[in-house]
Amino acid sequence: MKKVLKTIIAAAILSAAATTADAQLYLTGNVSMSNAGGKTETEVAGTTVTNDNNPVNNLNLGAEIGYYFADNMAFGADLSISHYKEKDAKDKKNWDARNMFYINPYFRFDFVTNDKISLGAKAEAVLGFGKDKTNDQDLSKNSALGIAIIPVLNYKFTSNWSAGVSFGNLSYIHKVEKDADNDKNKDIDNSWNCDLSLRTLTFSVVYTF
């Protein structure tokens, strides 16, 4: 019996050592920006009319830390900050803005792995909070809670550097917007979402230790 126990313990130690040897810590970063607005022209009764569109700015900063505890499985967390601002085209002193911060812990499973490519999906919990403002005045306090499945692909250039791509998501999100002055006044939205639009396409740089 003792020999059996010793054999089991030795096998467990060797298995843990092998897993630790293969384990890898990785960091990821990405930035995306977009601007819209300007002037558009339309024909009205044979006359060209110029319209001023509200300038809109979007900025998203993302970081990710993860740990491969096996060849095709990892735990990690996505951290991101999003900033949206829209100014009145006629009076740019008037504006609306939304700032959100997200921390999304996840489990990643890779279905395909080789020396260059890792293809899989992340199952993550969505945890977000932020504020809506207009002209420096708080309008609402926002929160988001949900789950998401996101396809992911990594292509390795060297032993340390690789490129990451994610596209599309299947998610369920519970959103709450509370009045900044009265928490009892709130809007609640529960929604399932399957988004395959190009806005979900994200490129990132990955460094593996």
C-alpha cells in the first residue's frame, strides 16, 4: 500500500512539475481610435444643402494578462477603458461623453495549437462600470454584468512575440443606468447578443515570458 501511495505521490509531483515547466505568463496590449463628423451635402429641391455633423471621438485602451497552465488552457483577465465623446457641431462647448472601465476574468481553451498558431475561444465574465456626462455634469452611473464567448487567434513570430486577433462574440449582458442624483431612478437592459460586425475585430501585440 505504501509503495502504491509513494508511486501516486511521485506521479503527481512529476505531473505538476511538467505542467509548471510548460506554463507561460503572457501580456497583451491594444489601442483603437476613431473619429467621425465633418460636413455632408444633400440635394433638396435642386439645391445643395451642407449639413454639419456632430464630431464623435472614440478611444479604447486594452490590456490583458494571462497564464497558460497547460498547453491549450489558460486563465487571465482583460482590462479595458473606453471613452466616447460627441460635441455639438454648432456649439462645441456642448458635449456628451461616456467613460467605462471593464475587468473581465476569463478561461481560454485552444482547439488548435502548433509551433505558430493557437486557435481557440475565451469564456469570460463581463464586469464594467462608468459614467455618462454632459458639459462636465454627471448624468448617470452605469454598470454592466454578463458573460461572453469570444473566438481568438494567436500567430507566433518568435518565442516571445506574437500577434493576437479576436473577432465576434456571443454574449448576455445585464446593464443598469442609474440617475446620478437619484439611484432609485434607473434603466435596466438585459440582452443576448451575437455580433459578427467588423467593430468586434481587435488586433493586439502579445509578449510571452
